[in-house]
Amino acid sequence: MALKYCPNLSMLYTEHPFLDRFAKAAAASFAAVEFLFPYDFDLAEIRARLGDLGLVQVLFNLHPGDRVSGEWGTLSNPQRRASFRRSFAKALEIASYLNCSRLHVMFGKKVAGIEWNAQVECAAENLLWAAPAAAAAGVTLLIEPLNEMDFPNYGLHRTAEALSIIKQVNHPQVKLQYDIYHAQISEGNLINTITSCLPDIGHIQIADVPGRHQPGTGEINYPVVLKVLEKLNYTGYVGLEYQPSNDTESSLAWLDREERGQTRVSMVRLG
């Protein structure tokens, strides 16, 4: 099965203003995009670009919280339960407006004075609370482990930690966001993990190690990894969440144009 790719517009095409990156992605033959956060941009302008260019919005993140104080997600913080629920409601509203089917629900950092088990319980309770509304909207909720080198105080570092929460919640709308860059740094064993965890994976992201640049610049054997995804009939998207080592167009040389976008919506504005 041919894979579907989507560039992350928060990391690719940064040579251009954010709203111009949608056209750059479409011109490069992509049919879908993702980005980190929509909250500082005009949502009507984003939706117009998606509709005019026939692009699918695949994914964005819930608001990370108080970025000034270094917050990176509120899902697992019992002291921020109300804030999480407000941010989820807002994100779900935006997802519906943009026809986006996936939300990364950021787990958050370890909180001083709060036991790890209490944070896990808070995350599970919040996901159980959010899942029915997400299901009604046709949205999948994703949690993602981040590697301990780049995010030393993050609450989730390993796939098994995230999967244990997903199993605890036990809801079909709650899945794993498997970022191969983070997984390689934290644990390796990429192909075995992908193969065994595929039913629980709702989205995959890629970058090479070290440097978080495009595939082919580091140690990960991406031709083999991507071929495994094809053989496993992975039907989700592969997000290009890397920092180009040069300009974005040159960094895409590893991915043939005919492989970039397998499905494209009609070239009309979203209703």
C-alpha cells in the first residue's frame, strides 16, 4: 500500500510566511499538511487555503498551556484540569472548522510535588472525558512520547509508557502518535515496535537522527522502515516533522514527487 505523506508547516517551508506555506506544499505535490499550533493565526485564512488548494489538514496540537513558564501540555497536570478541558473544547471546535481528524493531546511535563501515578491517572481521566466528544466529531486523540535528550522533563519518553495509558483508557479514539525520531533516541527497536504496535498507532512522524533533519542525513535506515509500513498496510499519514538541513525544496529530494500525495480533495473551499 502506498504511503501518504504530509509536511509539517511549522518546520518545513519556514523560508516563507506561515500562510504561504500551504501553497508551497501543494506546489510540491503534497495532498495533505499538518502543523503544530493554529492559535496565533487567522483560522478563516487557513481554511480558505486548505479549500482553495485541495489540501487535507491532518493534525495539529492542543494548546501547550503557559509557554512563558515553559509549559508543554496540560493533559497530565491535576492542577490544570480546567485549563486542559477548555483547550480541548477549543481545539475540537477548530478541528471541526478545518475538517481535521487528529489532535495531538500534549501530555505535559513532570510536575513538581505530584507523584507520577497521579499524573498518569489525571491523563487517563482527561482522555476518558474527552474521547466521547472526539468520537462524535470523528476526531482521533493522540498522545506522543518525546525523547529525554530534547525534552528531559517531559512526562512520556517511551512507547510502552504511552501504550499503557492508551490501554487504560481503552477507547478507539485514543491512539499513539509514533514519532520515529523521538523513538530512535529513546529506545530504538523501530521495526519491531511499529510491527507490534500498529493497531494502536494513529499517526507517524519522521526525522533522522542526529540533527532532526530529513531522512537520509543520519543513522535511521528509512528506506527499510518505510517499506515495512507499506507491507503492513499502514493507512495513516506519515508526517514530515523535520528541520531541513538546507532549503525545504532541496530537503525533499529523498521523496519522489509521485509518492508525496496519494489522495487530494476537490479544489474547492471547505463548506
